[in-house]
Amino acid sequence: MLNNTPHITKSDLFEILSARFDAEKKLSEIPNPSLLHDADKAAKRIAHAIRNNERITLVGDYDVDGVSSTAIMVDFFRQIPYPLEAIIPNRFTDGYGVNPTVLERIDANLILTVDNGITAIAAADICKERGIDLIITDHHTPSQTLPDAYAIVDPKLSECSYPFKEICGAQVAWLLLALVKKELALQIDMRQFLDILAIAIIADVMPLININRTLVKEGLKYMAISSRPSSIIIRDFLNKASITSEDIAFQIAPRINSAGRLEDASIALEFFTATDTHTAYKQFELLGQLNELRKETEAQTTKEALASVVEDDKIIVVAGEQWHEGVIGIAASRLVDRFEKPAIVLSIKGEEAKGSARSIGNVSIYELIKENEHLLTKFGGHKMAAG
């Protein structure tokens, strides 16, 4: 029987797999950033603020995409050069994204968000009252009510005509900065950010098709030659002739994520934005220690979560007192892998439960949660993940 089985060569396999994807795009074929709704308006406002020496504050997010987005912005502004206050809220003391708590310590004329803000209705109202222009850049799914912001740049807005919707927060930020570069006639090569961009796309589990495939492929190539101290440290750590998306997904992204999960994402931001290899190495070592602690904490949480699962449920929902909220997202992913169905893991503290949800296949966990939003104080996310 085996003798009659057709023999598939490596080149045959390559042809079969290649047929699953559209024709490979070149960097020059990435759609015009101006197609993003409000992107031109946002770029002009940022350029105006820079020309008029206004105070600009950036609010990021504590996951890999949020930290990457923030790092790209920080590096870009450093090269202008122009002062930019960058804040990544602490998961435990500040909460998520731009919010009233974070706004208490901001004194600015213009606030930018990256990888967050699409549900920040209260924060937008406060900015309006204080006379602060708020520009939101995000990629998460909008709800029916949008924040009253100066500009909202999000490919998932119904009125957005950007042809490819499945991009991460760092891509939205990078595309917007390309317009700022044009507006100010800057000589900044946007390709220099591809190494960080590739990490964000992979870590945020964006589908590796269309422009995502191109940016990851080019970004990994650029990582191999980049003079960025963080990329040098990543190369030394991996010690490979060529870096793959699997290397980033399993060895680099978890380390970067561990800072925001267990302590403070500023540790990861300092790694990405380090100006010398000594600083980058020191931060990378710290990220490695945090990642080991993350593994221990996550293993215990997952063990307890597994014991609470009702296997016949169509969607797994488990909750535990004082489970570490920094690892419940990973625990949810473990449950999805184990039972092949969507999972929601909740950490209960007092009268409040914070949850993290993960999905599988074509099931939109965001839409399922949205149907029950009357039970929640707040929520956000996209098809595959929510909180």
C-alpha cells in the first residue's frame, strides 16, 4: 500500500502551502495609510502639536502589542526629535488603557493612545472637559457607542475603508506615523521599525496573510541585521542563522509579556527602547526572571482552573478567588487547547471579578460576551480574545 502512496517532495509541499495564500505583497504594495478613517486628521493634529511645542502624552497597553506600539512611537519621536511622555498603565494599580485614573497624572494638550481607547468613553469625556484633544489609535472591535474623541483611527470602524482589517495596534500606530512623517517632511526610514512590528503581529496572533505576512517576513529579515540594541540581544539569545515566527512566539513574546502580567510593562518598554546593549541585556535578564515566575504562577492557576471545568459545557467558564489576573489569559488559552472550545477564566477579588476570554475557530468570543454586556461593568476585545 505504501508503495502506491504518491511521494511529495519538499518543493511539492511548498507549492501546496503557497497556494493557500494570496500572491505575496511587497512593502511598496501596503495600502495607503490615508485609507484609515481619521488617519489624515490625526496626523495633521500631531504635526500641528509638534510645530507649536504642545505637550503630547502617549498612553499604551501592557501586552506585547501595546508595548511594541509604544516603543515604535517613542523611537519615532526621539528621532524627530520631540519630547513625548509615554505611559503604559499598570495592570494592577491603573487598570486598562486610557482611563480616569491614568488621566489624573497627565498634563498635556494632546493625548494619543496605541492599542487601546476604542471603549474609553469616560476618559474621552474627561479630556473634552479639560480641553485636551484625544486621538485614539486601536484595532479592537468598537461597540455601538464611540468615545467623543478628536480622532479615532481603528480599521474595524464601520466607516473605515482600509482594505485589510486584521492588523494589530502596532501596525495602526506605524501607519499613522508614516503620515506624520509625510506631514512634517521628515527623513525617517519607516522600515527601521519592522523588527518590533513583526514581534507585535506574531505575539498578538494576527493571521499571517496579506500585509501581515509581508511585514512579518520582512521584519524577521530586518531583525537579523538591525542595530537596535534589543534586536541584538534577541539575536544573541536565539543564536540562530535565521529567526522564525515560532522563535518569537514561543521564546521572545512570553518574556516581553511577563512584565505587564506580573509587575510593570515599563520593564519591557525599556528593553525595546534601550539605546545601548548593556541596558537592553539588563532588562532582558529581568524579563527572563519574570517569565520563569509567570510559568510557575500560570501552572498553578491552570491546574486549579482545570479542576473546575464542566466538560459538557459548550463554553468553559471557571472562576477562582485571588487567581493572579496577570495569568488568567494564558490559563484560558490552555483550556481552549485542552478542550477545543472557547474559555473564560475569572479572578474574583471581593465584589469584583476580572475575566479573560479566548476563543477557537470561527467563534467570536467578543460577540458572545457583547450579548451579555448588561452583566458587566466593562469589556473589550476582538473575535479571538476579550477581557
